[in-house]
Amino acid sequence: MTARLYVTSLSNPSKAAIGMVAHKQLPHRVVNLTSGFHPYLVRAAGFAGSTVPALKLAGGRRIQGSLAISRTLDELIAERALFPRRAAERRAVEDAERWGHDELQPVPRRMFRYAASRDAGLREWIAADVTKVPAPSLAARISQPIAARRSAEAGGEAEIRADVERLPELLDRVDALVASAVIGTDRPNAADFQIFSSVRVLLDFKALPDFESRPAAEAARRLFPVYEGEMPFFEIPGASG
């Protein structure tokens, strides 16, 4: 049996895990779970927690979360290392990965979940183009309560406005990490996958100010050429486009 990687299609940490598992060339199958119902489906697969990404190895071992997955992959497969061997370089990558996980990763999640809870057209796009369920218009209507709950869990409008205001600062930090070669080199590491998965999805948020000229954007598109099709426009509080 090959490993199974449980994800949801639009999740930036899921994209990070998909990228890392592929980079390590670990034989695996990606299992796309329906967003909103995935907490129940992940638990049904035998995981203790309810979040994705979740990796079930061939021997039955289960690992949840992109931080744990990156370390497990290096433990299993030494080639194409996700962390440098030298202590100082490893600390730099670990610090960048942790920052990407704690500070940057929640930003697109809050924005997207807020929009999905209010925009029926966005929910219909998710149903039709992403999860490919039958009767997407109906799915958009009946999924609204789930979308509203997930939005409330992720954060409210005030937090999203704060995210938009500090986005240039966040991108400045990514650019600085690229300039110092902690990330963005021809040898992607755990921080690359963690950070650039979030930058890449933000590039598809059409309401945000354009930042294509930044080194962060170039590196994100190089590591993740395609995210999830053509995402429709949706409003983001505090963003002028």
C-alpha cells in the first residue's frame, strides 16, 4: 500500500504538503476531501485531529500538519532534504517555516473563508470547479451555514482588514528571505513550500493590490505554477484591488 495524503483542494498548507511529498518522491495517493466536511472524514480515516494535511504512511503511521509532515519526510527519505544539515542554516529554515505557518498561512484562509460565507457565486465555483459536485447551485445554497461557521472560526472582518493593511510588511519579509537565500533557491526546502503556498494563493485573490513584481511572487509561481484554476473575483474587506 502506498502512502495516502489527505487534503482539501484550496488549502494552502495542503498545497505545501502535496509539494513536499512530491519533492521527496514518496509513493503516495492524494485524497481530496470535501471542504467543510473534511474534519469528519479525516477522523474517519483514523487521525486523532480533524485538520488537513494529514499523511498516512504505508505502515499505518499517521502524521498531521505541514510542520510535522516536513520533518517526517526528512526522517524517512534523506535525499532532497527539506532542512539543511548545518545547524545555523537549519535554524534559519525552521524559523522561516514556523513564521510562514503561524503568521502568513492564516491570512489567505481568513480572507477566503470570509468571502465564501457571503458570496454564493464563490461557493458555486468551489462546488462546480473545485470539488466538482453535482448541482453546484444547490450545493452553494446548502453549504452557506458551514461556510459561515468556518469563517467565524478563522476570524472576522476586523482581522481581515488588519491582514490587508499588513500584507506589504508580510511580503517584505518574504522578499527578504528570498534575498538572503533562505528560500527561493533552486533547492526548495520546508520553508519554501510553507511560505510560497500561501503567497501563491494570495496572487489569485483579485481584490488585493497587485504584487506580481515582487521576488516573492516570482518564486511562488515557480514552485507552484498552477494553484486551482481561474479563481473568480470576490470582495475582501479593506482591499481596493
